[in-house]
Amino acid sequence: MHGAGAAVCVTPKREENEMTTLFWTLAAGAALVLTVLLSQVLFGWVLIREDQVGHVVKKFGSRQLPAGRIVAIEGEAGYQAATLPPGLHFWFWPWMYRVDKKNVVRIEPGKIGLVVAKDGAPLAADRILARRVECDNFQNAESFLRNGGQRGKQSAVLTAGMYRINLVLFEVFTAEVTTIPRDKVGIVTAFDGSPMPKGEMAAPVVEGHASFQEPEVFLAGGGCRGLQEQIILAGQYNLNPWFAEVKLTDLFEVPIGWVGVVVSFVGKELKDISGEAFTHGNIVPRGGKGVWSEPLYPGKHPLNMDCMRVELVPTTNIVLNWANARTEAHKLDEKLSTISVRSRDGFTFNLDVSQIINIGAPKAPWVISRVGSVKNLVNQVLEPLVGNYFRNSAQNYIVLDFLSARSERQKEAREHISKAIADYDVQSVDSLIGDITPPQSLMDTLTARKLAEEQKKTYEAEREAQETRKTLEAEKALAEKQRELVNEEQNILIAQRRAQSAVRQAEGESTAISTRAAGEAEAIRRRGTAEAEISAVKGENEARAIQAVGLARAEAARKGVEAMGEYYGILQIFSILAEKGIRLTPDVLVGGGAAGGTASDAVLALLAAQMNRAGARPAGAA
């Protein structure tokens, strides 16, 4: 019981202590608040955080703001030009001042700040932007007003960062940074500046304004409003869109095999370098007003195409066709057509002509200054020049002169056209005559003539073939005769050799007979010697008779050979055959063979057979 009573006594006491603590805490807080409030009343302090700007409003003062002013710089009642930076500031009693805390102005990267002043000196009547004054990027409103800052849109801009700006005096807008891609150029139109000079379509170049990022320098240099001759290249620029507008255009590309001739409508009035004899416009150095003397070579070029024109001129050979059915890819000859001409003999016919020309790069500006464009060169110069040449020259020739002597007509055309177009600073590479379409009646006549000529050639060819065949047959017959002649010559040679053999055989027999006769005579002589003197005398007489006979025969044979040659032997053979009773020809004579046999051949063959049989007889069979 005692313990429970003690606990009950302790609890009310603890609660009493807690209440006491809470009271004193609240009292201390209230005292602190009262102290702060009292100190603020007494000392007028104001706390500005680091991301704030204090805008001071003076509730009353001894002087009033001048008429038309909204911000005080001389302690007048109202909004004060000076602002409070971060920190603790005193003597801004709440009964006299009100401090409005506003956030600092932030300009993000890639943005710019555009400022409009609500107070300041009035703008000049010919200006739309206020001039720039020293005011620490609009963070010192009092300097802005004291230095003559003007109300309205400001020419100066704020770049990326944080600014403690008096938002009572200034209103800030954000805009994108101007970005020019690498394959583009920026064509600028200025909204402020002096009036454009009379007769000009674009304002002349002003130096030193950092590509229109410093409008004050542009204006001070006499910059004019309107289209600008100067362009800006790839990059990022802090351009005030209230001052200038930028239009993006592509870089001008000159393809390979071409040059670009610039015709500038703006620029400096430079000296014409074309010479007094050239009366077709001004040729000026690069940057001048007129046709630039230096062409643009292949590549990409930053040009202001709003105030100049570029004519592309091919520097490779250009083929132009005067033909209804053919046009080149460049389309320069799309308006050219087949040339109709009349010949000296009164025929009208059509010519397809190709003209190859070349324009040198250094001469391209002169060509463009003279005719304006390559298409004009084709349509206004080459078309009448080439067409009229062929129409005029055709009257000096007949149609056949074009058909049969095309190369000569081409040579004449090349020489004439080369001289003519050289006056236009164009080189003629070649002049070619294509299809020639003569009248159908003439073609029929020429076709008939050609057919006749071809038939004549055919007949001549056939005649030559017949002559050739005739010659061949004659040569074949001659060859056959020559073969027969050779065979006859061979037969004669064989007969001669056989006759010579028979002669030798007869001579052998004659020698044998002579030898035998001599032996017999010797025997008789010896027998006669042995027998009797009478018989000797008789034998001697017989021997002499036999010798006389042999000598007579030998002398006869010698003279027969001298008189008849080798035929004498054949005659002797026939004589011997007759004496022997051998028949000269067989009972039946059969002839055959392509070469043909003769009677002499048969006789010789029979003689050879008889001699063979005689040689085969036995020795005792006489």
C-alpha cells in the first residue's frame, strides 16, 4: 500500500514538470520571435538567400518619381533601381520599405536571354532596338538608367549563366542559340540599321560585329537594315532574333567536270577587267558587282544565293545533237532538231549533225557574260550558226556529194564552225554528219542503179568464173596430152634401148661368124698346105672371097648406120626376121589400155619372145 501511494504521488509531479518545461519553451520561442520582430522593427534587417534578389520598394519619400518613370534612382518613393544581393541587410524598416524576394535569372546552356527594359530614355524614331550601355549585363539597373539606357527591346543579350537582375525594370525572355550546321550557310536579314542604299538589293558588308552578334558595332559601322550581303558560316552564334533573322541554305556545290560562274548583284564597284573590246557586261575580280573573273572550281562553296547567281558551265566536251530522236543526258540539246537542207540539184533532204564543243574554265566567265548561260549559248548561238551553215553550204553541192563525200563535208563544216564559235570564246572539237535522209525518189533511183551495178558485178563474176573454168579445162587437157606425150617418149626410149640391144646381139653374132670364118679359113689353109698346093690356091681364093664379103657387109652396115642412124639396126632386125621366116605381126592383134599400143610395140614384143625361144633351144638344134 505504501508503494502504490508513493507512485501516485510521483506521477502528478512529473506532469507538473513537463508542463513547466513546455511553458518556458513556448515563452522562450515567443520571446525570440518578439525579439526578432522587435529587432527587425528597430534595425530593419532583411535576409536574402544566395538564389534570390531583393527588390526594394520605398513606401514614401520626400520626392516623387518624375513623370513616365517607374524606377527610382534618387530615393524617390516606389520601386528602387538598386537591388539587394544575398546576405543580411539592415535599415530597411518595414514601415518604410518592402523587400520583394525573387529568384535570380537563369539562362541555360544553348539559350540566350532577351531583355526588355520597362523604363529608360525613349528610343530614336529610326531604331527598333535600344543601344547597349554599361550596366553589368543589366544587373546594375541604376547604371543602366544613369548611362542613358533606353526602354524597349535591348540589342544586348544574356548568355548562359545566372544573373541578379531587377525584374521590376527588366523583363527577360529566352531564345535558342543560332546554330548553323556544317553543310549550311546563314543568310542574314537585319531588322535595324540605316536605310538600304538606293539601287541596292542587299546591304554592304560591315566589319567587326562578330557575325552580327554585336548589333551596336554593326549600327555604329553604318550597317543597313534588310538583306545582308555578308553570310555566317557553320557554328553557334548568340544572335539577337529581334535584331536579325537567319535563313539556312545549303552550300553551293560545283560537281566534278564543271565550274561555277558567279554573277553577283551586290558588291563593290570594282574595275572592269574584260577590256574595251568586250562590250557584253562587266568582268570584275572576286567580290565585285558583276561577273566574277575567277570561276568556282569543283567543291562546296559558301555563297549568298539571295543576292547572286551561279551558272554551272561544263568543262568536259559537250556533245550537241541536231537530231529528232537523240538527246544527251545534259538536256542542252533538247530543243535542237534535224536540219532540213536543199541541195544544188533541187532536192530537199534531212541531216543529223553532232557538234562537239569545249568551254575552258578560264573562259567560262566571258561566255556567261556574253550569253547568260550555256543553254542560251546553245539555243541562241550554236543552233542558228550550225543550222544556217549546213543550209547555206548544201546549196553548193548535190545530194550525192553528201552521200559519197561525207568526210569532205565534215572537214569543211569543222573549219567553218571552229572559226565562227571562237568569237564566243568556245572551242569547236569536231563537227560530225550523222544520218543523211535523201528524198525517196532519189533513193529509188540510187537503189536501182546500185542493183544494176551489183548485177553487173555478178555477171562479171560469172564470166570470170567461166573463163577460169575454161582455162582449167584447157590446162587439164594439156596435162592429159602431156602425160600421153611422156608415155610416148618413154615408149620410144624403150624401143631405142631394145633396138640397141638387138644391134649389140647382131654385132656379137657377126663377130662370132667372123671368128668362126677365120678359124675355118685357117683350118682350110692348114689343110690346103697339107693337101696340095692347088688346094692352097683355091682356099686362099675362097678366103679372100669370104673376107671380101665380110668387109662389104661391114662397110654396108657402117654406111647404113651413118645414113639411117639407130633405125638401121631395126631394119637389119626386120631383114633377119624376114630371112628366118618369122611373121612380123600375129594373126590376131589386140589393142588395149588408155595409153594405146602401136604396131611397133607389138613387133618388138614378138621379137623379144622369138629371141627368148631361140635362146632356150638346145645347143644341138640348129
